[in-house]
Amino acid sequence: MAGIGFELEKSLKKDSLFSYIKVYGYSAILSAGAWMVSIISIILIGYISLNLHQNIQETTQFQLIITYAFMFSSSFMLSGFLQLPLTRFIADRVYEKRFEEVLPAYFATIFIILGAGLFIMTPLTFYLLPEQSLIFKILALNIFMVVSLVWIANVLASSLKRYRTVVFSYFITYLFIIILAYFYGENTILLMGAFFIGNFILFTILTMLIVKEYPSKKLICFDIFKIKTFYWRLALAGFFYNLGVWIDKIIFWYHPMTGYTVIGNLKASIVYDLPIFLAYLAIIPGMAIFFYRLEVDFTRSFQGFFNSITEGKPLSTIEYYKNAMNSNVRTIIKEIIIIQAIINILLYNSIPYIFEKLYIPNLYLDLFYVLLIGATLQLCFMTMLALLFYIDKRIETLILSVLFFVLNAVFTYISIGLGPEYFGYGYAVSLLIVFIIALVIVREKFWRIDYETFMLQK
């Protein structure tokens, strides 16, 4: 993804406040576009529907369907399992300048997700929505599928040099959904239809951009799925990380103390859902910093380090780039912590007013503050994983992802048993533990990277 990073850097050279806002805005969309825009849209649609149509039940049902769609697509379906292997496969092909193999691998992944997704989600949809009409079930199934496809398309789209078109595509499709919600927000089926059409248009646009960027004579090729060369550790790391992200929500949904049935067998949590999604929105500035610094500063020193090795450069040059990498890692962590600390302080003082405008009881304020710290720690943990992925530490990332899933599940369940004043602590404490462990691993691996590069064999 270095190409997109360097394209963004060109815009930043204008050295004006507007260029900084623009570049970090693009970085935020490219790094977290799918879930970020969706969360904002879900909240806006709920706000519009409640104010114009006064239909709480229809709005809640729609929001829950979309939330489950994102959970299924990232955790239980194959998109969360295949995202990292596809990213690595494409990165390897681009490094080898075998660009013609990118598009066939992309379409092969789409084909697998469609086939396996329909096989998994069709019976699951009918189980989860037993009393709903057939058209409701079909729409829900289509939403589950199209969100998964957008996730995969976003893997490639976020690396395209046509990043302005990618950002505009997200903006225009979700604006379309919000406008339809304004006029037809009183009906769940119409809202679901609008969301599906908007995301299908988004997927189509992203795919067209990918086809244009990576032309190929072959339409589809399944080399990525060869058993011996498939990136199993990356796939499992992605699966467990995404499952870890959702497990606290699932426990709150289906625990008898905190969950309630909204529609069919789909449950939600009045206490937990909105505060956690608002906490996720609060880390967008940190995501932008993370994306830009990683794809520009760190990538340059990373490439310099390995190029100096492969080209037989002097030891002093290798050590220079090694020190630059370590400096970049410290800068990334420092800037994320600083920017998120500022955001968190601002939110601490303004969130009561925001809650009032969104009709959220102030009863949830303490929980939101805990979840805000947890979301910040999740961003820091995600940064550590990204750095480990860069230097190909697959076993370490897999262990950390499994540990995150297990700790979040256990601590969340314990926190519910301890009572409402402990809600959210399971999520935050689990992330604090895995972040500290990941930080120690990153520090050790980057300090020894020259030794491990030259002396250790896989």
C-alpha cells in the first residue's frame, strides 16, 4: 500500500491547514471507510427516522440487521477469514511485478465468499428471522452478502492511487441511503432495500476501479487457495481478531441480564450497543494518523532497510534504516496516544451535550468513558498487529489475536456478573493486557530485526 501513502504525501507537501485536513480525512476513510461510514449512517438514519416518523421499532430493527451484517461479514463469514491472506497474496504479486495475477485472485475470493456465504447464511437467516416475510429474509440475506463483498473490495480499493474516487464512492452511496431513509424511514423493508442497493452500487464502483487498476487476461484463478501455500496463520489471526472485536457485544446481546429480543432470534443490548459504537467513532482521528504514518514514514524506512540488505549495502546503511524504523514506530505510537488523549478530553467535556441531542440517557456516560478508553487501546493494539504483519511475524499475531478473543470473552462475562458499574471493563482490561504484551513483542522484534533477518532461518 506504499503507493497510496506516497500519493497522500504529495498532497501534504502544500503545507497548509486545508491540506492536512484533506489528507488525514482521506486517510480516515481509506483505513476505516466501511465500518466508519456505516456507523455514522446507522446513527443518522436512526436520528432521522425517530424525528420524522416516530417509529422506534422499525428503526431499531433496521439498525440491528445492519449491525449483525457487519458482525457476520467480519467474523463468522469468510471475508474476515480471507482479508489478510488476500492482502498478503496481492502484496507478494505486486512485489514480484506480477500484476496480472491480482484481479483473478480478487474474483476467486469473491466467488468463494458468495458460494460459502450463501451456504452458511441462508439457513442461518431463516433461523434468525423465523416469523418474518420471505422478502424480509431475502433482503437480510442480501445485506449480509453485499457487506462481505464490500469488505473484500475495500482491501484492494484502499490501496488504489485513485483514492479520491474511492472516498467519493463511499460518500455518494451512503448519502443516497440517508436520503432514502429521509423519505421512506417508516418502513424497515424499504430501509433495508435502500441499504442493499447503496452497498451494491458501492461494491460495483470499487470493483470497476480495481479492474481498471489491475487489468488481466484471466478473469479468475484459485492459486491463492492452494492448501500448501495458503496463508493459514494470517487467516486464523484475522478470524480470531475479528471475533475478539465482536465477542463482548455478542455476550451482552445474549446474556439474560443485558440482552433483549428485537426481532426473531436477533437480540440487542440497550445498555451497551450505542456507547460502544460512539466510542469507535471517537478513534477515527487516531486511525487517520495510524494509516498515514504507517503507509508513508514507516514504509519508506521499511523498504530502505530491506532494499539495503538485498542490494548488499554497507552495514552503516542497514543500521541507519533500522534506527529509522524504530524511530517511526515510536512516532506512530506517540502521535496516536497524543491525538486520542486530546480527543478523549474534548469528548469528556462535550459528550453530555451530544448524548442529550441523540436522546441517550446520561445513565450511559460512565460506561461510555470506559469504552472510550477501551477503543483507544484497541487502536493501539491494532497498530502493534499491523507492525508485526509488516515484518511477517505470523505466529505472534495469531497468538495475540487468540489471546484477545479469549480474554475479552472471559472478562466481559465476569464483568456482567459483577454488576452494571463494571460493564465495559472486560473489554478495556483485555485490550490493555494484549496491548502491553504486543508492545513488548514489537520492541523486541524491531530491536533484533537485523539479527533475525541475517541469522534466523524459517
